[in-house]
Amino acid sequence: MSPIEEEEAPKRGLSSYLNEDVRKLWVLWLLPLMTFESGVIDAVTVESLGHTFVCNQTGNYVFLGISLFSAEGTLMDVPVHSIVALVSFGVGSMIGGRLGSICGDTKRVWLFSTFCFQGFIGILCCIMSFTMTLEPEGHMVLIPIGLLGIASGMQMIAARRFKVAEYTTAVLTSTTMDFMADGDLFKWKNPTRDKRAASILCLFVGVVVGHSLIVFIDVGTALLFAAIIRFIVAFGWLLLPNKKKANASESLLSSHNGERPV
């Protein structure tokens, strides 16, 4: 490269690096981690924090509908925990969606910031579990439910912006349906089927791990473990290639997944 070309070459500083858009193709390395973490969190909240979901919100709508009337036809107590989870998840999705649109949904700096924020929420809930008495049916448990609901909403909206249908990072109803209805289900090479299977497996294993941590250690450890995963994902955004950068390894990954680089 000539001296003139060297002078004209743009300098790639920290600010410009953080404001780059990450490549969708490489997000497939992080989405399984997010899905796994969702399983851990829901295992914790269903079993020990209010018997409700903060990631898979479908269950909360079911709980809310069932609670309206008892077997005798009389009004039952409204499941406040499920309502808090639903509202907080919606708030997290709204905040994540609005701020993501302003900052740039696929910008490195936004993705790093939002997942660090989610990680700190997990750390705060972990501290609460060690310093407060959080009865599953008590009122104090509403605080971590609300905080985790916000974090989960922000995580899911961030994942959906990459439009990888096989990884919703939470709900598996459509993923399971698409997996079983795939006309090439038994085909040897089927990247789409493989991603759906990985999504189902990651969530299931996450639930198993979350439950095991509660049973053999405690709730706080399970929450800390989930928070660490979110920090790993946060720093993972800093390592992913940007949209303009293409190399031989990416071409290899693209051909392996049966996709074109984006």
C-alpha cells in the first residue's frame, strides 16, 4: 500500500468499532446460549420464585385464565405473580425495542450494553435471594420476578431483531411444530432442522441445569449462573465480526449452515 493510500485509509478506533453492526450469520453462536439461559431462569422462577414464568409468557396467560374461576364457579385469587411477570416482560420488550431502534438494533455497543444491564439485574436478584426471605407466594418475591421479566423481555426483543426464526430463545411451541412438520426432517443435511433441534435441546438442558442448581445448591447460585451467561453473551457481541468483514472462515461457516453471509 502506498503512503497516500495509507493516509486515506480510515482509522478504525474504539468508537467506530463499537458502532459497527454485527453479522447475523455469527449470531448463531450466541442464540443457543440465550436459549439455555432462558431455561435456567424459568426453572428458577417456576420452582422457587412465585411459580411463574418470566421468559415463556404463554404459561402465565394460562395461569391467569384458569385463576378467574374455581371449580365451584366462584372467583379465585388473581395470580399477582403471573400479572407482574407479564407486565414486566412487556415493559422490558418495549424498552428494548424503543432503545434498540434509537441506538441501532444490531449495533455492537447497544447489544453489549443491554446484555450487561440484564446481567446486572441477575446479580441484583442473586443478592436479594441471599439477603432477603423470598417466599414463593410472598409479596417480596414480586421484585425479582419483575426485574427478571424486564431482563427477559429485553433479551428476547434483541434476539428477534436478527430474525432467526429457529431461535426464539424462549417459546418452543412454533419451533417444535416447524421441526416435526419439516418435509426434510429425516434428510441427512438439513441446517434448519438442526437449528430447531438445538433450540429445543438448549432450553431443555437449561431447565435441567437450573433445577439441579436449586436442588443441590440454592436459588442464588442458579441466578448467579444465569447472570454470568448474560455477561458472556454481552462480551460475545464485542467479538463477533461486523457486517463488512468477510473472510475464509465465515465462508466455511456459511456453507456449513447452508446460508449466504449477511
